[in-house]
Amino acid sequence: MLGDLLQPDLSLAYLAALARPVAETLALTLAAMALAFMGGIGLALLGVLGGWPGRVIASGLTVFRALPELTLAILAVVFFGLGPGAALVALALYYTASTAKVFTDLLAAAPREPIEALRRTGAGRIALGFYGYLPLGLPQLLAYGCFAFECALRAAVVVGAVGGGGIGGELVGSLAAFDLHRASTCIFIIIALIVCLDYLAAWVRAHPRSLWLLLAAGLAFAASLWPSLLSPAHAASVLAGMVPPALPPQGWAALPRLVAETLAMAGGATALAALAALPLALLAARISAPRWLRGAVRFWAAALRAIPEVVWGLMLVLWVGVGPMAGGLALFLHSLGSFVRLFADSLDAAPEPPRLAIARTGASKHVTALYGALPLASEALIAHILFRLDWNMRMATVLGLIGAGGIGQALYEAQQLMFYDQLLAWLLVTAALLLAVEWLVARLRATLGARRLVASPAP
């Protein structure tokens, strides 16, 4: 079977047939992320500038962050039917919520001195946002935004499993038919897309004004893909079957084990991937590695993260069998590729003067990056790690699709058997677990921030 995966179908007829699905996936991704970036930046500014609107909206969006994209897509299909319109709604809601959260953390990590200096001039909240927070946080926002686009591309592939179309629909169909030659073709194309996006991201960071062109194209695609079908009678029937939520006795008995499996998969994969990624990021960063080396490391990392976690899980199940081990390994491999890219970009985006000062002492590039860039990028790295923990918690539920255990497997079984009251119960359990993790993450971030303030020398 592994040999079949390494022998893609490269016939001209099949490659030509994939042109339309690839274009559909790219259009869907660009449309969803244009909506998400606009909403995420606006909500992030509300979050860092304070006030009740930002808190109320952020609390409401927590619901969408607490549900995997695949589950959101399934619920969207209930309302809007099959097709890219349902996938667009699901991806736009999820990534607006997630980018708003991360953008808020990144803007909050901006240097305080320029913000306070601008505030002392009498600048209002709007001026603080557009002339203080945004310019200071723009490098990190671009670094994360380009990565989030890659995540949305993979999500657009995954939602093909529920009728979202695109290359994901072709991949799922090939896997379902055990046509591994065509499935591997789809996987290699997805890897190629991610690699191309890596170069495009570098160009966008060097030319920030190009974002306006991408946003305009994304909004145009969003207008063309927006769902035109609404089935209120069917949606009302499904929603009525969900209320009240209920779990059978065996569900309550299995709940502690399922929660433990989900936490072990997500937490273990995140921690191990972060530790392994830090030295690799130094080999992938522009400030610390020669071009040929960082190109090779980035290509390898792109290959790891280009394959969706569900596809990694399907391949790993062939070797280690069903269960949490396959899910944990899938999350680890994907997280490692993601962390290498994010950590390297954060190191490159760190303020330049401290690094140049160390370099003038004769220190090597690696020493300069380690002592000049890493401390200044540490808050961004922590933000990426904490967000990835949230991400892996959600993906641990999606991996139930391939029998990886945890809450995801119980949720998927309820979906397939149309036990909608149990489905809602498992969704509520998932949301409660993710909110608990988010609360712990917020406490950890506050503790680290307090220690940083104590450690800072007085002016």
C-alpha cells in the first residue's frame, strides 16, 4: 500500500481533470480568508483597545473556535445544502474567530513604550490602533496571516469530505475507492501548493501593499461562492432532534477516558513538536542560515504540514493501527512542520537593532539569532504554541474520523448514526473542554506576562 502511495497517477488526462478542483479550492480559501482577515483585524483592535464590544463579540466567537472546521461544515450543510457555499460559511466563521484571537495576542505583545508615548500625546483609541498597534504588530500579523492561509487551504481540502468540492472532494473520493495512485497525486499537488504559498508568503511580507489586491480578489470570490440555498424546514427538523442533548449510560462511563485520550494526543504532540521545532527553526530562518539550507528545511517542513492531519492519520493507521497513537503521531508531524515555519518567520520578524549589535561583536549568525532575536520573539513563539494547542485539541476531535479515539470518535459515530441528541451532547463536551484549555492558556499567559514585567528594569 505504501508503494501505491509513492506511485502517483501523472497521466495528462488526470492532471487536466484536477485543474478545476484545484482552482475551486484556491478560490474557496482566498474567499474565506479575505473575510476572516478583515474581521480578525477589526476584532483584534477592539480586543487590545478595550471596551465592552470587543469582549462581547470575542465571547460569542468562542463558540466557533470551539468546533472543528469539519463539524462546522457539516452543520452548515444542514442549513445551506451541499457545495462550496456551506464550506465558505464554515471556514469564514472558524478563521474569523481564530485569527481574531491570535491577532489580539500578537497586538497585545507589541512593545509598550511607543504605545504609551502615543497615548501621552492625547491620541484616542482609533489613533492608537491604526498608528500604534497595527504598525508595530504588522510583521507578526503578516507572519501568522500567511501561515493561517495555509491552514485554511488544508481545511478547504478536509471539508471536501462533506461536499465542499475542490481537490478535497477528489482526494476523499480516491481514498474511499482505494485508488491510492490518484490519492497520492492529490497529496503531491497539495504539497506543491503549500510550497508555492511559502514563496508567495515571503513576497507578500516584502510587499505588504499586495494584500489589498489579494483582499479584493478574495471578496470577489466570496461574492460568487456565497450560498444561495437555505433549507429552513430541514434545518429546523435537525435542530429539533438535537434538543435536549443526551448521552447514553455507556457514554457517561467512557467520558473520562475519551477526555484523557484527547488531552494526551493534543498536549503531547504540541509539546514534543515545539521542542523539536526550535533548533530546526534556526536552520530555516533567514537571519541564521544560508539560503540553500533554509530552503531545504522549509521545503521539508512544508511537506509535513501540507498533508492534512486526517490524511497523516490514515497513513499512520496502516503502520500503528487505530487508536490515540496514530492520532498523536499525526498531530506531531503536522505540528512540527507548522512550528518550523512559524518559529522561523517570528525570528526573522524580530526587531533588528539588538541582533546587529551582537553581530558587530563578531558572533556567528546562530549565536546572533539565539541571543539577539529569540528573546525578542519569545512572546510571539509562546502565542504560536498556545494557539497550536487549541488547534490540536480541535484536530484531535476531527481525527475520530479515522478511529484515532478520543471525543472525536464518539462525536463522529453520533454524526454517522444520526443520533443528533448525542451529537449535540458531544459538541457541548468538546466546547467545554476547549474553553477549559483556553482558560488555562489565558492564566498561563497572564502569569508569564506578570513575570516579564517584574523582570523588566525600571526606567
